[in-house]
Amino acid sequence: MKKNYTKAKNYWQLALPRWGRIVVRTILGLLLIIAIAYIGLAWYINTHKKEVLASVTSSLNDGISGTLTIGGMETTFLEGFPRVSFKLQNVVLRDSLYATHKRTLLTAGEAEVAINTLALVRGAIEIKKITIINAGIDLFTTATGYSNSAVFAKKKKPAKDSKGGGGFPELRKLGLYNVTFTADNRKTNKLYKFKISSLDAALNYNSDGWQAGVNLEGMANSMAFNTQRGSFIKNKTLDGRFDITYNEDEGFLTFDKNRLDIGGERFMIAAKLGVGESSKFIIDIENDNILWGNAARLLSPNITSKLMMFNLASPIAVTCKLDGDFNSSGDPLIYVTAKIKDNVLTTPGGDITQCNFTGIFTNNNVKANGFTDANSAIKLYNFNGIYADLPFVMKQAFILNLEKPIATGDFTSNFQMQKLAALVDDDLLKFTKGTGSVKVNFKADIVNFKLAKPLVSGLVAIKDANVTYIPRKLDFKDISVNLNFNKDDLYISEIILKSGKSIVNMQGSIKNFLNLYYTDPQKIVLEWKINSPQLHMGEFMGFLGSRQKAKAAIKKARKGNFTDDLNQLFEKSNVDMKLRVDKLYYNHFYATNAKADVLLTDNAVFIKNAGLNHAGGTLLINGSMAQGNVNKYKLNATVSNVDMQKFLYSFDNFGMEALKSENLKGYFSSNADVTGIIDSNGALVPKSMYGTVSFGLKKGRLIDFEPVRNVGKFAFPFRDMKNIEFYDLKGKFDVKGEKVTIHPMQINSSVLNMDIEGIYSFGRGTQIYIDVPLRNPKNDKEITDKEELAKRRNRGIVVHLKAEDDEDGKVKIKLGSKKE
């Protein structure tokens, strides 16, 4: 063996020069010295644990204003070689005012501290690494502004050539595992709470400060800039890396842009946080592929609740900037941008497809007014899409003041009228032709996500449209209309409406239209000016009677509330019309130069100062009609000098079965104050009339009237009872349903004179008393003195007759007088 050692020694001497052998021997010597020193150090620490623990505790307490207590310590050498590591148990750090607020800054079940071995040999403690495990860090600020972070005294800035020395400034590594971090600021109502599963940080120092690389896994339990509004990213996981630079002169931590996964969503985040005297921060967040709902749920509840009323089907690109002060009360600046392209936007009013816009949210719309909901705004630029098959463009649309939201913007759309079927139910309005265009600016309050008190300026134009109003079965052809919105008023012009043979030109206005449309449609009054060269009233009888009910369940499922609102508008609004018609037709009725003031409400029609030329005379009418299951009318009419035959024919003989238009000729005048019922087809309901009618007939002739002929056969067989001329006939009737009370009336004719009174019934109950002087009126034809005629009228025999029903309900004439 000695021989082998000698050979190896000789070989080593031959392989290395003399200086090389000296270097190797030196290195081996140094290693041996280090090993002996390290073993000695281990022996020293193990035999002087109390002294070393006291030194570590003293070093950690250096520069703090409070108490740091360590329950126990164990030494590990190989884990941190060549450094010496200490495992500290039950570490508690409290500030000097703990007894007042009872909030412990640090409670750690275990902490590992790695120190500089050479410094320890010199008798100094230089901490290079700290690892904290199973701990709670509670940074607490009272309502008066005191913080338990005051435990850390302000350190003096080291000299530029300093390599560091003593305490925390040269900390190289930091690890946190299963650590809860809380920052509770009661003065500014802020609460930040994070559960840190693992955090590994490596620090490098330079003359300006230090740089660090940090890897983080954890969860944000609370990030409330204002506890009254709730937390951002509440209970969202965090996973990512931070590259941090600290500049001691500026007093800011700068976070380079890096990826951070929040709640499973991939974000790129950069930030700048003030430390020390400054507590300002700026955080920039980006995500180019996130769903609307996922993004909204990362924000505070006061914002999330509003955003979740909407949704976007496909991912969007968003950015968010937070700019504030950790020590200030209230929210930071929040500035969010979003780019939406070819998406589907779901709103409370329906879906918008092919949706594109650039969106901005800010809580500091007016810079001088602070960061509040009242100063918040949602701004949409170049907003376009398709809503209910209608394409539209909004160059800009803003929602301002989220406490009392106000919507402003512009709206443009061009469309085929048939496309409105997707917006308005076809059991209300059915469009089959025409084009429409909308170009308006608007401003409106938003109450429960519905517009209220809107102000609109702009034009809605409809050209050559065909539409059917289904509930009343009304068809309109070739409609053209311009709707001119002037803030809260609506002006309607250039309407040309055709329905069957009718042609109507209309223009009108509605004061305070949009406000009442959304809030109180029954108060809407449409002021119409209507002119027509010819109007056939029968084509508009759909306005009489009850409306057909829309299919509400289907309607709401498909169209939201727009059809409901429109339906309410049609039925609840009032129409005040100034009607002028050159030619007016209704069944057998024909008139010219018709004029009327008509008020239509949701359940009634009122006619005032209606006048027209008819049958060679004039009619003046005032009245009303209450609509419902039956249509009750009230009429006050004055008829002047109309052709009696044409008049009766026009009104279907007023329901009389015995007296027809062909039985009477002459010029008729009358005053009528009556009520009655009109059916849904516009026909007078027989036996429904009540009221008083007075009349006068000049140049009258009674032609072939059967009841009179029957009297003639009985009493005057030799007189012409088929063609009787009347002289200034006057009378008064009280109408009560099927019965007409005839006031005492003198009839002076060419054939005979009669005195008539009694009751005529359209059913049963006719009882008319007729006194007929037998004297032939022709005998007194030459007498012109009225008093003399009156004396001669009843000379001679007077026959008393009675007209009443027989068993078959037919009117029969027999002898009888009222005295019987």
C-alpha cells in the first residue's frame, strides 16, 4: 500500500507544476478551515441557543415600535448551507397600542430565518431569507387614522456605497405559505383580505432600491376600495408572477406587466403602488378574451348588479385602470374600456345581434366631481347592430349618473315596415308594405331599466305603408307620415291615409308625448287636424264596440313590453280632432262640407259643434258615445230644412217599421235631445232611444201611409187618403225605448184635419187618440183669416178614433175617445 501511495504522490507531482500544487493545498486548507468553523459554529449555536435566540430576536426587533415575541427556536444547517437557518415557533408581532385596538399585526405558527454565516461569526445577525408558514398578517387602521403598521420605525437611508448591514434591508428571499393577509382600514372603509397559498420572492438590491421576482398562488377574499359598495374579485383565485422594482427616492413599488390569472381568467397586469409616506396606487388590467358575465362578476356588487342586467354571448376585450389612494375614503378612479365585435347583446328589452361598439365605463365623468355612482358614466361609441330585425346605428350613447341614470345619444335606422313584425305583435298591427326611417337624438331618465321623461329631437318617416289595426279590423293603405320629435313634444305631418274608398290627410301634435307615453298614457292628447275629400264612415266602424284581446302570453314571450306599451298608447290616449270632410258617407247617409270637433278617449267619443249639409238642409250636432259591450250615445241635434224623404232614408227611418221614407215628403226641421245605443256595426239598436224630439214639416205630403189609409177607408171613403198635403205641421215626441209619447198635435192637411195625441209603440202598447173633424178642409180653402179657420175647423161632426194593438200586435183603428 505504501508503494501505491508513493506512486500516486509521484504522479501528482509530475502532473501539476509547483504553483498548482500550492493552490490546491490552499483551497483544501480553506475548505477544512470552513468545515471546522461550520462545525464549531453548530456546536456554539447548539450550546448557546438562548443567546442566539436573543440575538435573532434583537435583530428582528431592531427598528420596530412594539413587541416581537418568539416562542421557540430550532437550528438547521444543511437546509440553508452555507447559511444558518433558524425555525422560529409561535412568532407574534404587536404594536405599542395593541392593548387599545386588540389587533395583532403578525401571528405565525412557524417562521424560518436564514442568516449570513460569516456575519454570525463576526457576532452580527444579517437576515437573508424569511419564510413564514401558517400565519396571519393583520394590517389594521382605526377610524381615527392610527395604524398598527406603526410598529415599523422609519429607517434611515443607507450610504450609497453601503453593501447593506443589519436587519431587513439585505433580505434576499421571502416566502409565505398558508398565510392570511388582511388590510382593514376603518377610516377609509377599505378592506383587503387575501389567502396566500404560496408566495416566493427573490430580491436584488441596487443603489436606488431593489428588484424582486415574485410567484404567487392564492385567493382574494376581499378587495373592497369601499366596504359600503362591496369587493372587487371577491373569492377569486390568484395565480401568477410579479416583477417588482422599488425606488427608494420615489417611494413606489412598480409592477411590470405580467400575466396573472384571476378566477381562472388570464389577465395582464401592471401596477404602481406607493409605500411609506405615499399610499397612492395605479393598477392597469387587460384581458382580450373574457365573457361579459365573468368580467362583471370581478367588479364590486354595485357595478355588477347593473352590468348583469345585460350580457354578451361571445368573449370581449377589456381593459381596466384603477387609480387611487389606499388612505383616502371612497372609491378609486375606475376606468374600463371594452371592444365588442359581431356579438349578441342581451338587454332587458330584447337581443341585439351583429352588435359592435367601443364601450367605456368611468366613475369620474366630470373630473372635479369625485369618484361616485352619481359621477359615473357608461359611454358607447359607434354602437350598431340589429334589434328585432331592425338595423340601427348609434354614433354615441351615454348613460350618466348611475344613482339616477340618464340616457343620452343618437339613433338612426332604415327598415322595411314588414320588419316591424319582430317588434310589434301581428295581433295588434300588421304591416305588409312600406319603408321607415328614424333619425333622432334623445335624453331620458332610466327607472328600473326603462326610459322615463324622455326628450327626443329628430324625425321618423314612414312611406307608402299598408297596415291593419287588428283589434278593430281597420285596414289602411299607402300611408305616409312624418313624426317630428321636438324634445318632449311630437309633431305629426304629411300623413296621407287611405282605407277602402276613404282618403284622409292629417297633421297633428302631442304635447309632452314621450314622458306621458312611458308614465301615464291616458293623459296623452293627440291634437289632430283632419281633412278629407271623401270619407266613408262605415270603414271606421271598427272603433265602435269592444276590442279583440291580444294573445298576451305569446306576445310577452316574444316581444317584451313594447307591444304592451303601444297597445296602451292606442287604447288609453285621447284624440282631439278638428275634422273637415268635403263628402261624408255612411250607409245611406250622404253629406257635404262636414265639420266637427271630436274628442276620442279610451272609452268614449265626444262630438262638439258638428255641422254638415245634408238632403238640401243642414245638421248641427253635439253629443257623445260611451264605448263598451254596448255603445251608449247621447245626442243633441238640430235639423234645418232637410228633404224629409232623404232624411228618413239616410237614418233608416229611425227604426220605425210603419212609417217609411217613401211615405213622407217635405222640408223637415227638428230639435232632438236623445240617448240610445249603437251596435258594433254602427247600426241604431231599435227600441233603445230615450229623449225628446220636436219637429216641423213644411210643404209636407203623406204618401200611401197604411194606418191613415185604413182610417180613410173607414171614415172618408171618398177622399184621397193616398196623397195628403200638410200645412205647416209641428209636433213634439217623448221617446222612451219602444214607446213614443205624442204630445197633442194638430194636423192640417188637404184631406182632413186631425188632432192627435197618445203613445206609439215599436212593440206592443200603441194607444193613439185621433179626433177627426168630418168637415172637408177644401170647403175652407179660400179663407185666409186664421181665427176664422180655427173656428170652422171643428164645426160639424167630429169622429173620435183610437189606434191600438190587436192580438197579433198590429195597429188597428177603432172608434173611441180619450175620455172613455
